[in-house]
Amino acid sequence: MDGKQNKLSIALSIIVAALLIGWAIFYISRSGSGVKNNSGPPTVSLAGQGLSLDGLVIKGDPKAKATLLEFGDFQCVACAQYFYTVEPQIEKDLVTTGKANEAFKILTFIDDSVQKSGNGESWQAAKATMCAADQGKFWEMHDLIYQAEVNEILSKKQNENSGNLTRDFFVNAARNLKMDEAQFTFCFDSQKYTDKINNFMVDAQKAMGTSVSTPTIYLIKDGIAQKVENPFDVNALEALVNKN
């Protein structure tokens, strides 16, 4: 790549990041979801606080000393920004090095008015991800969904229940991930994970009270969880993980 191409690539990267940040700020100011500033990073016990890792699919070394537990909604703009700008650095510096692993609890509060009937796109995405987990493809489906949402944002489209996360999208994703399509669609069309997905919201309310927001990250070490004050500050996040 010559100098002009390199400069163009850097410029495009800056523009993409700026677009995502701008959309996140708009989304947070409009809906109240997204990152909430805290007066300090509280630490809490895992017991009874909605922060159990039981039954979650762990990315990385399950024996890592630290776990980054994310509460996220697949239609959340700030979550898409986190996925696009922060997640690659975390995976490179923390997960692949064995310093930390990751876990994810799926929220559907953007669908609040329709989630009970399972018609909203956050709810559909949650079902698809849980059904993908049955075939060992949780994180692969997670990534495909967030990439689709990033594409919506970069296209300057409204990404909440915009019609892009359809049954066909998820079935095609399962096919592309070499999953058993019949098994996936049977699971997706069932109510298999209704209670579990609803319980993720219960966990979020236990952890965050009435101010449920996404992405919210908890650093879990030695049986204690600490809420990350700013998930987008990668340096601070890495410092917390590396702290003895």
C-alpha cells in the first residue's frame, strides 16, 4: 500500500469511528440507553446480583483470572460502537493473551413494548444467538448481528426495528456458519429460550436497578464484580484487568 492509499485508509477509519460515535451520542440523548456515567466504580458480590456466569458461553480461556461480562442489546447503537471500536482491541490485548475472557448477557429492552410476543428485532436476535449457541456458534452469530447493525448505522439508517434483522437473515446466517439449518429453525421458531432471555433482563435489573443501560460492562475477578465506569476507555479497562 503506497502513502496515498495508507492516508486514505486512515481517513476512512476516522470517518467511520466518528459516525459511530455521533450516532451513539444521538441515541443516548434520545433514548436514555447507552453508557451511564458513574460517580465511581462500585464493587459488588456476584451472589444475587444478576452477575452469575452460569450457563453463559465464554470467549477465551475459561481459566483466565478476569472476565468481562457485557450486558448488551443487539439494536443498541452504543453497543454496535463498542463492538466495532473496542471489541477488537480487547480481543487482541486481553482475550488472545489469556489475561481475560468475555461473556455476554442479551437484553431486549429496546423491544420493550413487543418483546413478550417476540416480534421485535432485539428479541429475534436474542433467540437466534441462543439457538446458535446450541451448535457452538454463539459468538459467531453475535458478530454477524452486530456487523449488520454497524452497516445500518454507517448507511445512516434507523437501526431500531428497521426490518433488517428478519427470520430470513438469521436462517441465512446459520447457513453461512455451517450450522444444521433444520435444527436452528426449529429452535428459532420455538419458545425454547423465552424464559432464559427474560431472565437476562431480570439479571440486568438486579445489577443496575432501574437504570438499565447498554453496553454495561462488569469486570469480574476473584468472585467480585466491578462496574466499568467507561467501557470505551480501553486503556483504563486494560489497567483494571492487569491490576493485581
